[in-house]
Amino acid sequence: MLESHRLPLFVLANKSLIDHFRGITKHASSIIEFVSTENEYATSDDIRNTLKPYLHDWQKIKQKLIASQLRDATNNCSLSAGMSNVFRMAEKRSGRILLVEEDYAYPSENRNNEEIIFKATQPYSRYSYIKDAVDEVIEKILDRDGDVEFVSKRMMEKHDHIALVF
């Protein structure tokens, strides 16, 4: 379920059940928040009202989920970081989630139908023949039914601005 639906996971239960569940679960990193409640017979409205403060800042929750996935991929060696590594993996049709730092650009050049990636000192210019390699990678990942998430600069500090989870 967690693989097919990458949605924030909340666990609602009484304190003793939460403590027990924390001790046995293998998916603690996928859980955004453990919410303690004493309402044993909660309706869907009760659950919605209990989760409302947690869901108020959706972007914060989404970033927390992405940080968890990034940490898991790093620990499981299923992560490629840096533009040249990510580009190479995207070329091989690998990749489930592409994580890109907000406002990140990496120009590339197309010579004789061969993609050449290089780091330019000047920003991308719409009047030149240089196109953005980040856009190329995003296109490759989306073509293969992968997901693309834009994340904060703080989250991508150790991963050279771009990472691919496979």
C-alpha cells in the first residue's frame, strides 16, 4: 500500500497502543505523525477534526514525507544524486521519484544529436542554443510514469541539488 500510494500516513490511537505500534512497525519512517486520542469509536468526522490541525499546512507535511523518502532511499542505496548521475539513470529508464531543488537549473548542449551536460557559469538564456538539462530529466521521468517533486534547498544540500529515487 505504501509503495503504490505515497501519501502521508497518520496513526491515530490511544497512547498505549501507539507505544506498542511504534515498537513493532517496520514503516515508522513512512508515518508523518502519531496522534494520541482516547476516542475509541471515532467517526469519520471525528477523525477529520482530529487531523485538521496536522493537515493545515499541507506543504510542510509533504516536505516531511519527501524528507522521509529521501532518508530511506539514502539508507537503502536506492538513490542517485548529482546531475550527471541522475541524467545517466534517467537515460537508463530508471527512477521512481525525481527530487529537484526549487529554482535549480543545469544547462546542457545538444551537439550532433548527442546530449552533453555541462555546468555553465552564466544562467540559461532563451536566445542561446543551450537548454536546461533539468527539464530533460523531468521529461524522461514523467514519460516513464515517475513522479517529480520540487523541494527546499535545505533538503537537497547533501545531494547536489537533484536526486533520483529508484
